[in-house]
Amino acid sequence: MHGAQIRVASAQDVPLILTLIKELAEYERLSHEVVATEGSLREWLFGDRPVAEVLIGEHAGEAAGFALLFHNFSTFLGKPGIYLEDLYVRPEFRRAGVGRALLTHLARLARERGCGRVEWSVLDWNEPAIGFYRDIGASPVSGWTVYRLTGEALQELADG
């Protein structure tokens, strides 16, 4: 793994996590969508009822990237799964084994927890990521389109 180390994030990592999220958003050309704060991350990742987990990838002692994940459930498999919300490796650490180390750790977590699958989404223009995912044996799920309910549409539906 070329010196890549993976550790579970703690509440002390919240400023780092937010920085990495902002770097990922910039890479994905979505910086305008980031409204997360240290407070919201602290509450939902490390508060009374955490809803997601974060892994920090380090290389030579430096924060090189992160993975944010949470559990989902497959009714067809009758098993939990892991959804990888974000995977990001800082540019200067790409090709150093950090992404592979994060995904290897994630695969081991899935196996230890009895999960039937690990899933994620990738932007269709992100050819380097798509190539990397194919190299580790992942395949696209054809025939499915992601839908999202957010903002005003979410509020209107909730209001009935």
C-alpha cells in the first residue's frame, strides 16, 4: 500500500473533514453546493446519533484523503450494505495507494459487518475515478438513474 495508513476519524478531525469535503467539492466543480459546517458535521458524525462514519487516509503521516460511508439495506439480498458517499484523495497523494487503501479498508468493514455490497456514485466525466474503480473490480450498475428530492420540492412534499 506504499505507506498508506487508514484510521477511523474522531471528533477532533472535524476541521480536517470539512477541509477535505471542500477540496472534493472544488474538484467536482460543486463548491457552491457546500453548506456543511463544523457544527453540522460534529452533530451528525460524532453526536448522540451518528449517521455516518469517516475514514482518514494518511501517507507519510500527512492527511491524504478520506472516505465517508453509511449503511443502507438491500431488501433483495436481505442484508445491509455500505454506501460510500465520498471518496477523495488529495492530488499530491494520488497514485500513492491511498484510494486503494481506503477502499480495501471499506471492503474489510463490509465483510466484517456481513454486508452484501458496497455502492457509490461517480460523476460521468470523472474518467480517472472510473478507470480506478474498474481496476479494483467494480462495475457500473446499468439501467438505474439516481433521483433526488431536496430543497423546496422536499419541503412541499413533507407539507402534504
